[in-house]
Amino acid sequence: MSAAIGYLRVSTRLQGRSGVGLAAQRDDIERFAQQQGFEIRSWYQDIQTGGGADALIMRPGLAQALKDAKFQKCPLIVAKLDRLSRNVHFISGLMEHSVHFMIAALGKDCDAFTLHIYASLAEQERRMISQRNKAAAAVLKRSGKKLGVLRFSKKKRAWIQARAHAGKRKAAMERAESYRGHIEWAFRQPGTNGRAISYMAAAKQLNDRDIPSPMGARWSGTQVISMARRLGLDPAPARISPRLSPVLIKEMWEEQPCITAPELLAKLGPKHPLGLDRAMKLLTVCRKAEARRSALHRKIGWHIDCRTHLRIRIGATWQKHPNWTARQIISEVGPNPLLSVRWVQRILRECRWGYPEERNMPRRTGRPPRPQIYSINLPRRFKGDTAVLIGKRRGRRMPGRQAGRANALPRR
């Protein structure tokens, strides 16, 4: 005898608890299998509505039955076509993908045309059932009768709502457990610059592998976050929290005021990942706050960098001891690899002048200075065919006509 898979479905929990509908379907499938020479190897069932195109997501029993039938290369048998689905799109999708299923009520040799007709009738029947139920509920509401959970007391409604939330959490947990392997694999992938992978990058990894989300769409970072938290996965953060980073940067800057951004990132390590631009901005905020508290710094207008703290300390020491030399200032401030005698001497000069030394330097425009040409008034008879231009570029000869207005010296 050939192997086969049996599938049962009822729409409501009340029908599932009674078991009459499930028993009737099982009896029809067993009778059909005995007549056609099939042996039912395994049974699957669902208590869920037959509408909607997402039957494989909402009905795990059907999904497992189809998977088992494909693995064993055997047909899937249902009592009636509406027990499989009341959606034409879903039925036609199974037929398009060559999924082998049989309908006990329609026989073994039912063709595709007949299946399409019965699928359309099942979908229309579902609509008609919904319309009849809505019309009956509207009549009862107009007569003043309470429907649904409003029939029960407030305590019973709270209990029903709690059970409903618990059921939703359980279903969400079951869905998340089915994706645990994919989420853990995505978190194991390397991130940028040696850091842990971000949630958006993890979602991109899942999309690149064509792994659909629980709703059949593409993954997003928010979905990965919610599913990871539900599964209890706590990957290393790809970036430090915006609220925590200013506090950590300020504490480290107070311990080492001359620290640079690369040294700061190396000191934070992978436990507190932070970008280079963000680290430089936070360090600049700390340095500007210290510069605003120094009257000498505001007067001179030094630029903000890793030596801002040293300039402020040198300026404060100079105000107390104006006659000290650079070496005495260094011994008072303390040893530091950024301190040199020539640099301290420059800071002392700027303290005496009251402005930075950059103001005395020529402005760099990127072009060489133009040569200065001196005009010499000579008689016309001394002008030859060639002449020598007198200026910064000496010894350069030019034709007399080009140097006519320059009044250059004649050749001798």
C-alpha cells in the first residue's frame, strides 16, 4: 500500500473541544484511503479559520503536513477542499507548485479545473457565512442584547483578556523559537571596524539569504530587536548608548585631559564601541567647557585641541609667575609628552602679546608671490632687441618688444 498523510481542520475551539467534526473528517479520510489503497502514516490537525492567504503561518499543522508529504513523496489527503483552505489564491498556489494533495469528497482523479471551481465555491461560502453572522449580530445589537465578552462580568472579561494575552505571547514565543537558529547566525556575523554587528546589519544578512520574516516580508532592525529580546539573546551592542557616552567620555577626560580620540577609543575597547567622529565631538564639548571657564583663553582665542588643558595651565602659571622661564613652567605643570621647551616658549609669548602667534604669520594662499619689476626711465636709444628684467627674478632675458614697457637695462 502507498503511504499518505492525513490532515484535519476545524474553525473554532468549541468544535475542537467537541471532537465531532474532527472524528467525521478522520472517518472520511480512512474510508477513502482504504478504497484507493493508501496507508495513512501520520495525522496533522489545526484549529484555525480557513480564510486568508497566510495559512502556512497561522496553521503550523498544515505547514508540517506539507513538509512531511514533500519529504516522503506521498500525497496529502483531506476530507473536503474547504478543510484545506477557503482561499482560491492559496489553493491555486499549491497547484502551481505541484503539491500533491487529494480530496476525499471529490475522488482521486479530480482535475485542476474542478478544483478551481470548488475552491471558488468554498471562498464564496466563507463570505456568505460572514455576511449572515454580521447581519444576525446587527439585529441582536439593535434589540439591545449584549454580544461577545460583554455578556460576562467585569472580572470574567479581565480573565479572558489575560488568557488572550498569554495565548498571544505563547504563539509569539513559538514563532520566535522557530527562528532562533537564523537570529543566532546573524548575530555571529562580523560588524564594521571589528565591532559587533548592528540590528540593521543583522536584518540585511537575513534578507540576503532570502529568509522571510514571520509575516512573509523582509526583515527590519525592529523585528530583529523584538525577536532577540523575546528569545533572551543579548548580543554585544554595536554602538554605545547616546545617554551613556557623554558620561563615560567626561569621566575619562577628567582623568586624562590631554587624551586624543584614538586613545579614547582604544581605552573604551569593544565593550563600549564608539565612532571616531562621535568621540572627537564629545571631547571637543569637554574642552570647550574648560576653555570658557578660563579668562586668559577667552582673551587670546586659542583653538581647541588636545593641548587646550596644557595651555590653560601654562597661562595660569604665567599669571602667578610672569618671570619664569619655559623650563620652570614645565617643572611646575609636570611631565607630559606633549610639552616641549619651544612650544612652552611660544605659549608664553602669546600670553604676553595677548593674541596667538598665527596672526603674525603670512597668510598662505597656495600661490607663489608675484615678482616685483622696477621701472627705469632710459632714453629711447638705449632700448635694444633684448633686455634684462630687474626684480626678484634676475638674469631672465625676454625679447625687447615684450619688455618694452618694463624699461629694462640694455645689453652691453
